[in-house]
Amino acid sequence: MSTKKKQSKKSTKKNSTKAKTKKQKQFNLVAFLKDERVRVSAGIFLISFAILLALSFTSYIFTWKADQSKLDISTFQLFKDPSIQVENWIGKLGAILSNGFIHNGFGLASVAFILIFLVLGFKLLKVKLLPFRKTLFISLISMIWFSVFLGFVFSDRLFFLGGAHGYFLAEWLNALLGKAGTLIILLISFFALIVFSFKNALKIIKGWIFTAKNLKLDQLKEEDQALETEEQTNEETENPTEGKELEIQDTENSPAVEISLSEKTEDPEDLPENEISLDSNPVNTTETEEETPEEKANLDFEYEKAAEDEKSPEGEIKVNTDGDYDPKLDLSFYKMPTLDLLEDHVNEVPEVSEADLKENSDKIIKTLKDYKIEISKISATIGPTVTLYEIVPAPGVRISKIKNLEDDIALSLAALGIRIIAPIPGKGTIGIEVPNKHPEIVSMRDVLTSKKFQETDYELPVVIGRKINNEPLIFNLAKMPHLLMAGATGQGKSVGLNAIITSLLYKKHPSQLKFVMVDPKKIELSFYSKLERHFLAKLPEEEDPIITDTQKVIYTLNSLTKEMDMRYDLLKKAGARNLKEYNKKYIKRKLNPEKGHHYLPYIVVVIDEFADLIQTAGKEIEGPIARLAQLARAIGIHLIIATQRPSTNVITGTIKANFPARISFRVSSSIDSRTILDSTGANQLIGRGDMLLNDGQNLVRAQCAFVDTPEIEEITDYIANQQGYPSALLLPEPDSDEGDGAKVLAADEKLDDLFDEAARLVVRHQQGSTSLIQRKLAIGYNRAGRIIDQLEASGIVGPFEGSKARKVLYPDEYSLEQYLNTLHEN
């Protein structure tokens, strides 16, 4: 028996090792396909293949007769026999490709393949030539239509124009519908193709129809006015005195008639828009009054469209006539990300039916009756994730009795978990939130296009999802002023961070907003590194704009506290109470740049996985975060902290006291829910983006908007491909005593062992920077800070100058060596 067991163990080990090797091979294949070198190579190959197709197709038009007979043999024989010569510019390969695509395929319409390969190739090289999906759809549909059309028109004369596809399909349609019917189908399908391919096609066609109609109306008016003028002249000839009185009467009482008559002497097509509108309101014609509304509506539409095109505040360089400073002029051609970069995630789940609502409401009523609780009214509101049932209890019923029946109601409804709101703030009702059987997906594109978000005037507007009543959940980060997010692994926390960042990218110009991103896991926020020259801020001399090292997080937070103090000094000099007032004064040119004043952008600090930082650094992280949270609101620095472990040793009392606004996704226990929200409820969420927002006053349930990783890449690529600043916004270098609280040494103290090497380094680079010494000499920040202070005390570098690097006082290494020799001799 023991031998059999040993054999079975060996076989299971072999099977497990085989499974592991298979997984490793699969993983290596995926990594190979995702390799940037593979992507670039594939892009270059597709572009080259498109050029090769273009040359072979062009040659085929002139050489198809000479090469057609040579293509009747097998492809293998054609390649094998060197005596067979073809006329195609690309040789035998070009002849075979062009014959396959054009003669045996879609005819001349096969040029659509060239466009598809070009767009896909440039997309792989991260150069956006055209939107790929839209180009693919329009190209394929157009190729099919033109192939059939050319096959229908030229089938008897030039077969290759429509190709085999167009010829046989046209023949089939002719046999089915006749030539007249086929022509009608082709025309109707062409009109449908134009309308579906171009969004403004219907508007343009309507504009043409209205223009033609208006021209006919103008001609009729001219004929009527000419007849009236003739009759008036005849009357004046017969009765000269009466004619003069009539002329005076028209001049005094009907000036609009005279204006319209004078304008009608010109060609209606040459009239400016304002003159046409004058003519569209005649006083004395009944016929024109009936036609005025259509004409006027058409003119108003054209005017509004022109106003939108002329507006574009971020796309043009404009001269400020009022003399105000425009911070957007540095990147005047910057364009906001377009909505077509986001996917419209279609919900294929069935909606909540009336039968389900009735069934659930009956179960709620029955459960309450079993415990002798009467209600007078019940209503339901269907949301994307949960349905809210509002009940009005009968007089004399205690709310606590209903609140205690939470588990019993969940049992009767067989729901994942319900939440009772007793009472609903601002209403005289009790709410019972019941999860839907099939939760919907709220796409980011859907909430961004909402009218409420488009028309908001918040300083830092964020739309994060939809509430139970399907209204978009919008808040102003500048008023919160900081946000704490928590949730178990895989419940939507990272998607929530992406939704917040995406909202701000779609609303703010790079001159108005900067991000400081901290990502200890190194993967969640890495996509945003492409925005370095547009929306990111970092320490001087740092290569990676996304901070992943814990020690560098400490320097960055200390740098932000220094930036905060510098901003408060500027606000004090300017006599402003907050960042909004300060920037308003600067824009109105009431502050002098020569005195150090400059436009201050908002800074949003995003920290993912806060628990890891607290575990590794502790008080060094908590201290500057608490100071920023207490003071940084007025000067436009706002914090967003996320963690997947909302325990009391991570979210301490100091942190909670300074973060009144909190978002919680699903957590594992009611204790975690109380830690993050100060109340239960987060443990009863159903996951996948279901969230609770506590803004300091109310607790709101919502479904977080979903934005996928490919969408983030599209947005960042769109912004990164535009003109940006020379570098990221450089934060001030923190003081050397902010790491361990020890101030610098005097000049007569013992110099560090790396003092000479550090001196040569700063002179060689002509830049006195603590981070430079730290990186090049591979030492800690505290030691690098002490060395830079010794260099200052020794007269090698100058004093600290805010965000700028210290000045190096020695021009070359030769003069430095002389000084070092003198220094060591003494």
C-alpha cells in the first residue's frame, strides 16, 4: 500500500509540474506579445505592407491584361519557375496580391485595406492617425458598397473594377430585383451609409434643403415687390399728388418696409446673415409671416453653431482686450480629451420588472406584519445597483423596531444583503436598499456627458458615479477638502481612483492642475507617467514622475509642506485668504511677478495603498500628511488617500480627524466599516463598484463609474501627444533637517568621508542638489543633507533657494582641488 501511495504522489507531482510549465509557457507568450519591441515591429510591418499593397494595386491598373494569363497557373509553380516574368512593379508577389484583392476580391474598393493597415500600424506606434474602430467600420461598409456598385455599372466591360464579389452580388441582385430595383437599393444604402458615417450629415442635408427653399421664397418676394412697385408707379402717374402723400406715409410709419425693399436689390446669396434676418420680419406681407418661423429657426441654428466654433477658449491664441493674464497661453493649443476615447459600456442585463418590484414590496410588507408593524405607504426607486424601497410607518411605530429587522427582511427577500436607512435625511420615510439581481454598469462616458457635470462651475469637479435615483454623483474636491478611500481587494477602489483622476483631466487645463502620485505597488498609477509634462509635479532631479519608493515619499511630503509654507507667504503678501482669491488677483494683474508672485495651480496628491507606507515609515509619513490635511486647504493642495486595509493602526485618529470626506467600497466586517465611515453599512455592499460616500454630513450610496485600463491609456496617449511644458512642475527641495530633526553642522566639525567626492560631483554637474548626491553616491537622504550643508558651510555651494538647485561657487574641478588641498592642510 505504501508503494502505491508513493507512486500516486509521484504522478500528482509530475502532473503539477507539467501544469506549471504550461502556465509558464502561456505567461511567456503573453509577455512576448505585450513587449514594446513586438508592438513597434508589428506597426512597422503593417505600414510597410500597406505601402507595398498601394504600389501593387496602382501597377495592377496598367498591367492587369499582361499579367492575367500568367496567374492562371498555381501559385507554387509561378514562384518556382524563374522564366515566368510579370509586369507588376512589385513583381510576382505584387501580381498575386493585387489579383487576389482586386480581381478575386472587392475590385478597386480594396484600397480600403490600405487605409485599415495604415491606421492600425500607426496606432501600434502610438501615433493617432484616425480613430481605428470608426475607420474600420466605415472602410469595410464602404468597400462592400462600392464593390457592388462598380460591379453593377461595369460588369459587362471592366470586370476587375468591382471584383468577383461585386460582380456576382450585382448579378444576384439583378436577378432578384431587376436593374431598376438594384439601382434603388444601391441609392438608398448609399444615403444610409453617408448618414451613419458622418454625424452632421443630416444637418447638412437639411441645411441644403432649407437654403434652396429660402432662395425660392426670396424669388417669390422679389416678384411680388416688383409687381407692387409697378402698380405704385402707375398710380403715381395717374394721381401725382396722392402718390406723394403715400410715399411720405411709408417713410414715416414703415421704415422696415423701406429696409427690406432696399436689400432686395441685391442677390439673396450675397447678403450677410444680419441683413437676411432683417428681411425675415416683414411688416406688410401675410405670406412671409407664415414662412418666418422656419427661416428664423434655421438662421438661429447657424448662428449658434458659429458661436460655439469661435469660442474654443483653450484652442486658440487670443489677445486679451481687458489686459487680464491668461495662464493657458503657455499651452494655448492644448485640447481637452474627447469623449470618443471612452467606451460606452452597453448594459445587456435585464431591467428590474414591475413584477419583481411588486413581489419584493409584498415580501417587505408581510415580514413587517409578522412582527406587528403596520405601514401606510411604500414606494420604490430603481437604481443601477440597488432599488430603494421607501416606507411610511403607521403612527405609533418605533423606528428602532424596523431597524432591528434588517436580517429578517434580507432573509425573506433572499438578497445578498440589505441596508436600512432609518430615517432618510430630509424625508419622513424609512429606506430599505435591496440589491438588484442584475447590477448595471455605469460607464465613465455616460456620467461625463451629463448636463450637470458639463455645466458645473466647481473648482475641482469630480463625477464618480450614479446615485440610486440615477442622478450623477458630483462633488467639489476643493470643498471637501481631502478624501479618504477604502475597500477590500477587488471591490472597485482602483477604478474609483481612476474615475476621480479622469473627471479632473476632462475639466482642467494643465496650467490649472497638477498631480503628485504615490504608488507603492508600482502598477496602479503607472499609466499616468505619460502626463509628466502636462499634469504631474515631482522633486528636482527625479527621473520617475510616479513615486514608488517609500523614502522618496517622505521627501515629497516634506517638499509639499515647504510648498505649502511658500504659498502661505505669497497669500499673506497678496492679502488673499485662499488660492481662488490669489489667482483672481494675479489674473487681474494686481500682483507683481517681480516680487515673487506667480499663478498657482491646484495640487492633488494621490496616494494608493496607504497601509504599506504607514507600515514601513510610520510617523514620518503620518506627520506631514496630518500637517497638509490641517493647513493645505486654503492654498489649493488636496489629498486623496486610498487603502485596502481600513484598520485603526492605518487610519489613525489623526488621519480621520482631518479627512471628513470618505468613500468606502465593500469591506469584510462592520468594524472596518465603522473605522472608515464611523457607521456600519459598507460591509453590506455588494461589491463591483458599489460604494458609500460620506461627505461629512450625509451618507450617499452610489454605483462607481467604470473606466477600463485601455480607456486610461487612450486618454493619457491623447494628452501626451500634444505640446507640453519642458518638464513636470518642480517642487521645492525639502530642508535637510526634515528627515530626522537634526540641524546642520558647523564649519569646523569633522567632514563626512564622502565630502570630497560629493564636492567634485556638484562641481562637475554645476548643480548643488541633495537628491543628486543621494542618487550618485547611493546614500540616504539624511546623510546627503548633512553633506550639502557641509558644502554650504565650506563655501562650495550657495544657500537654499526654494525650488531651484543651490548655486555652485566653483567653476571647475581644478580650482576645487586647490581649495580642498588647502582645506585638508588646515
